Amino acid sequence: MNDKYYVAPFIPLLFLLALWSCAQTSKENNSVTVGNLTDDPFFRIDINLPKVPHEATNLSEIAHGVKYVAFSSPKNAQLGHIFDALFADTLVFIWHNGSRQIASYTLDGVFIRSFGKIGRGPGEYSLAAAISANLPERHIYIQSNWDRTIHTYDFEGKYVASKKIKASNGESLAWHRDSLFVQFAEPVIGDEEYVFIEKTLDGDTIQGVPNYFTWGKEKSSRVIYSFFKRKAFYRFKEKLNLKGWYNDTIYTFNDENRIVPKFFIDLSSLKLPDEYRYELKSNPKGRKGKYWLNVNESNRFVFIGIEPYTEDCSCYCTYYDKLQQELKPIFRGKMFRNDLDEGPDFYPEYITDSIAYSFIEPSSADEGYKLMIVHLK
């Protein structure tokens, strides 16, 4: 695997560009410990990599249908590299590096409009750091990097308002509920109190997930690292779910809107020791054979990408069946093998309950992006 990365001191939202591939083992090689999902919603998944990986898992194991949608875009609104996307009812909003605006399409691939003002004037931004959606209010939030501002647009692309936020470098926000956002940033200096904070846009803290590892400022590398495709947020059943870079507990919100642990994935000896974090002045050799997790969730499954910190190790994938309370075989390979129609292999980048989506990059300059839509079991 040839991972590429880019890093610079205190520049928000840097991407370590990693190819997305995966891995498999037999059921008996996977150690799983779970709680009762009815009486005790918290559960645990233990990951053990196989000595001899198996072939990739078939897509038919998790899905029963697939379709493809080609995006039609006017010449002045061609999609560039896709950074992120938001799926809302029959619409998809795409943040990409083409026009640097947000492009909205129907799920049939029909272009509607691009919106967002590029510049440094009122309501404008030069570089987006993150996007988020408020479905009840039908609002899209664009977080800009340099001026620390949240710009609000409605689903029709109309500018609504801008609000300065109290956030420092490297912090990204996602809308949670009402006028509250959740802010995410892994510690960089070493004395940060929280990793996730629920706050108002005025900066008032409501609650948070504490930082469990601190270090002296003299040990800080003073750089911010992130990996492309490693996400701190995903939404499931209308609730925001939280996953930090180094803490492998997934958090969510209960009925009283308090942050609570949802499940834990134990990498055991595969987990990166805290003293070898990128944010510390540490020996890179300590990262060899260590992995990070990318997590997403559907009605029935928890999908787990197991990615290495170094280029000389393989990537792995697996999934946990919540109905059967069972971790399925870990597999190595590019993605789930598409045995449904022998089309492109698949990994669920985006999920809305029981439908998963993945973008297919164009193979030539004459082609546009396609969307692969998979109906999960």
C-alpha cells in the first residue's frame, strides 16, 4: 500500500492521503466480547488479525441490491476531488476541490446548483474546513478555515447568515441539535482538556469527552495530523456519533442528550501507544505494525476499517453484525468484492440507515463521477 501524506505546522484539516483497502480471517480467529444489546446497549468488539489472511468478503454478505448513478454537471461546475458529502432525503451535497463551492444534486445524478461564495468578504470563504447538515431546518453549514466562521445556507443554496466561532487551529465542528455543535480536535500542545466539546456558537461549553492523555509542551511536535477518510463524526438514527483518532470508544447521545459511550473496539497490541502519537516528538519506528480505525454504522452492521500508520503494512476491513451479535471475518483486499453484478468493489463511505453510498472516480477526463448505491441487509 502506497500511502501519501501532507503535513505542516498548525494548518487545520490536513489530510494523510491513504488508499482504502481491506482484510479477512476466519470466524474462529476473531475474539468478540459483547454485552446484551437489549438490556445493556454498550458492547465491545475485540480485533485480532489473522496470520494468514483470507480472500475478500462478497458484497452479497451485507447487501441485496446495487445501482449506479452518473452525475451530470455543466462545464462550469465539474466535480473535482471529493472531500466530503452530505446525504439528505433525495439530495446529496458535495464538497469538492473543483469550484470549491458546494454542489447539490438529486440522488438521480441531476445537477441542481452550486453555492457558497469564494472570497474574503462578508459571507465568503477562501477555504472550507468541514461541512455539516441540519436536516430539520434544512440548513448546510460551511466551516471556513482562516477566519473561524460558520456560514449557513439553506438547501436551496440561499445564504442565511455567518457566525464567528471560538475555535483554534485544527478544530472541526458538526451540527448536533438545535443551535448546538460538537467540536473535535485531538490534543496538539498536550494540555488540552477535551477531545470533543458540545458547545454553542458563542463558545459556551455544554459537555464534552475528556482528553485522557496529556504531555508537557516541550514534547509537542506542534503539528496537526489527520488521515484522509478517517472521520470524527457519523450520523446514525438522527444522532451524532463521535470517534476520536486515538480513543477507540464510539460515543453517542442518549435520550436526555447526554454524551454516553456506545461501543468499544479493542485493537489490543495493534493499537498505537500514546507515546508514539504524531503530535509528540516521538520515534516513527514505534508506529510500525500499529493501526487506526475508521467506523461507520447501518441499521444492522458496524463497518470497521483497520488502517496502518506505516506504508509497509496491509490494511484490513471487517464488520460487526448487530443482529447476530457477531464480528464477521476480517479480510484483506481492496473492499467488499462485488459479486452482485460484477461491478466495482465497494466500501460504505456514507450510510443512511440501510442504504450505503460510495463515489466512483472518473477513469478519464471525458467521464464524470458516479455514485454507487448499495441496499444493505
